[in-house]
Amino acid sequence: MGEMIKSEAPDFAHLFGNLSNRDKAAVLYKELSVLLHPDRFIGSDEKTVEQAEALFKELSNCRTDINKLLTLKDKAEQFISEQ
């Protein structure tokens, strides 16, 4: 039979160019809400849970502000990398 083709993860970055800032904010908000949801950190030490809760609260307060969301994304990536 034919050789199986290894599929790569789809690259959706090109779609971002066609979105308004509001739409970009909605997409980024959803991505970050999954990444930072405090339930992901159940069983972690208390400090980690508190940091996750603080970041999630910050996320909730800047839901539609793309610039603040981009800044928060950097914080989230740093937080996750430290875990």
C-alpha cells in the first residue's frame, strides 16, 4: 500500500490577518482561558494555584483588549514554562 503521510499541525496564523482586533481578542481570550484556568492546576502547590487564579482574574478583566491580552500571553507563557 501507499506510504502514510505524516500530517503536521495546521498553521492557522494566516487566518489571523483577516480578523479584526475584536475577533483576534476573542480567539486569544479563548486560548488563554484554557491555558490559565485554575482547574488545570489542582494538586499543584498553593503558590502555583494562587498565581494561576491571579492570571485568570487578570484575563477576565481584559477580555476584549487585544494589547493587554498579548501582554498577558507573554506572562502566561512564562508562568507555564516555570511549572
